Amino acid sequence: MPALAERLTQTDLDAAPERGFGVYVHWPFCLAKCPYCDFNSHVRAGVDHARWRKALLAEIDHAAARAGRRSVTSIFFGGGTPSLMEPATVAAVIERVDRHWPGAADAEITLEANPTSVEAGRLAAFRAAGVNRVSLGVQSLDDASLKFLGRGHNAAEAIAAVALAARIFPRFSFDLIYARPEQSVAAWRAELAQALAMAGDHLSLYTLTIEASTAFGARAAKGELSPMPEDDMAPFFEATQEICAAAGLPAYEISNHARPGGGAALHGTSGVPSTPGGECRHNLTYWRYGDYLGIGPGAHGRITVGPDKIATRGIKRPESWLEQVEKTGHGGEVEEVIDADERGAEALLMGLRLGEGIHLDNFRAAVGRPLDSFTTAAKLDRLIAGGFLRHTGSRLMATAKGLPVLNSVVVELLR
Ligand SMILES: C[S@@+](CC[C@H](N)C(=O)[O-])C[C@H]1O[C@@H](n2cnc3c(N)ncnc32)[C@H](O)[C@@H]1O
Ligand code: SF4
């Protein structure tokens, strides 16, 4: 049997994918706090938009001095609820990113939007501001479930917002949350079929997680809410994979589905398309362990400076972040060099979520060391024989059996 290093460095026609360089901008405000959500999102009576705009621009300037010349491949406005931003602020952020990294205004520019009628009314203004992709938080197409999830919209409003997004934006996606308490697989199949009938080139489908810090977490602790048992979720996940693949939107990541790109003739030997499909390029940068800037409260960044990869995180509380930016020009709270072992673990955990897996040349370039310096042939063989991993000459992938237990697979690989 060839040595691990030999097996993992065989090359075929499959070139390493572009990691890209993204800019994430966090808007931390929402109209109401959803009972399941543990994102850095806050309800505030009034937001001083002019102050926030100035602070976001200041932090972009600060980050640009550090990141240097690059080609920006994506900008992502996430939240919270960025559809509550003033379109002029969105335009100013795009313009500032483009000023530092010319060409950024033509990159993939996504904005997360809630499908209430008020926010739907602002979609055209966001398009005019330069946004070219919108991601709507539909969550469910069932009114009773939307009520249970504490959402401010009903199914009819969600359907109307999706139709409007499809007319206004070249690309759009929407999110659904499934495996909700009491939901049946049959009901989810019907809801997903309805969603697919109105989908564009991308869908994000998340199983409901109950986080301790949320209102649902508190209700679950008191026994007032019964989360779906892990074992009961498997048939939901399997139905999701099967139905989406049949509809032409297979999973390219655990929870994300897209219309694949490229033609058969363009595919490398691994079957990975060489032209882009509906995949979210910004999120691909995270999963391929590329660099990205985190702008705004609580935003995370990963940025290569010389030989180091640096992790950054902004102060979480919006008001504290704003005050620090006004005093010092940036709202950073954490800034630390990620050591090689951690880089390897992060790149494995992120990359194995992808259907395309980890490209070994890409891993070496992003982490600074080859994969075989983190593990051994024996460990890899054990996980492959156990049916958790598989590999081609240039890629290592998690199997359907490995995906749900990815954390343990990576621990085994690195132990
Ligand atoms: C930052 S949030 C949403 C953006 C936007 N504010 C909204 O609610 O539409 C991104 C997505 O994460 C998903 N999400 C958040 N908390 C979740 C949870 N506890 N379980 C499953 N999905 C969750 C939702 O689908 C949500 O749309
Ligand atoms: S799910 Fe969206 S709208 Fe609800 S609290 Fe979280 S970020 Fe805000």
C-alpha cells in the first residue's frame, strides 16, 4: 500500500478550488427576538443609522490597512436583520469596500432579509444599492409553525417576498427550519416540495437546534417544549437529501443546497464542476478555509498576514462596539494567531462539511502544512474502512455516514 503522503498527493485533472476573499458585515438589530435564535441579535427602540454607517465604514478602513491588496470575491450582510439597514448604508459599505479593493462591487453581494411586508418593500432599494443576491428567512410555509417559531410574517407574506426577490435579484435563496417538534416526515416532504417549486438556485435547510441561551432553551429546560430526539431526525435529513437532489438542488454542504454549475464536459475527474453554480460563494470561502474580514459587533474574521493566520472577533454588545469604534477606529475584541494544529483542525471541520470535500492542495495552501502532517495512514484507513470518509486522488470527503458525526471523525483523525 502506498504511504499516506504519496496517496494524498496524487494529482488528477481536478484543480484546487478558489478560496476567495470575503467581507462579512454584521447588522445586530431585529424587530423582535425569535425564541430559537442565539445569533448576536438585539431589539432596540431606536438606532442612530448615521452613527452606525460611519462606524461600519471606519472599521472597513481599519481592516483594509491590515488586509492589503486583494481581490474581494464576496460581501455578505448578515445579522440580526440587515434588511432593517438603510439602503444608503448598504450602498456606502459596498462603495467603501470597492474603493479599497477595486472590482468588489461586481462580486457576489448577499443581504439577509426577513420576509415581512415592510422589509419586502425595501428589496428594490437594496438592489439599487448594489446587492445582487438576497437570502430570505422564510423558516416555514405553514402559518401555525411560523407562529410557533415566533416569526413576524405568515406563509402568504413569505411566498410573496420570495416571488418579489425572484423578480428583483439575479440570485436569491431562502432558509427553512425543519424537524420541528411534532412535525411529521410527510408534512415536511409536502412543505419542501412547495418550497422547491418556488426556489431559485439555492436553499438553506436547517434542522431546529434548541440552544440553552434562548427562550426555547428555557422552555425545554422546564419541560414545556420537547425537542425532536436526534434519532427521529435521521429520516427528515434523508428525505431532504433525496427530494432536493431529485429536484436538481443537491446538497453541497450539510444544510445548503444549490443547482450545480458547469457542464459535464467541464467536470474534472472527481465530478466537481469547474464553473460556478448556485452555491453561495461567500460561504464557500469559509468552508474552503479562505480569508474573510468580520466587520461589526461580534463578527468573526480570518485573515492571513505574512506566515500567520489571524482570528479576529468584534465586541458583541452593539453599543460597546460602536463606542470603541468611535474611540479607536475599530471594534475588535479578540485578535490572535491561530497555531498550526488549530488551523488544521479548523480547515478539516469546515472542509469536510462540503460535498466536494477538502482539496489536498488547497488544504496545504490554506493551512501551511499538508494534511498528512496532521494524521497517519492507519487513522485514515480506519475511518475509510468504517465508512466515515472516502478519498479520491486529490480530495478527502465525508460520507453520508460520516457527516452527522463530523466532530468525532475529525477528533479521531487528529488524535
Ligand atoms: C442570522 S439568521 C437569520 C437572518 C434573518 N434575521 C431572519 O431571521 O430571517 C440565519 C438563519 O439561521 C437559521 N437559524 C437560526 N437559529 C436557528 C436554530 N436555532 N435552528 C435552526 N436554524 C436556525 C434560520 O433559518 C435563519 O434564517
Ligand atoms: S432569527 Fe433572524 S429575526 Fe429572528 S432573532 Fe435571529 S436574527 Fe433576528
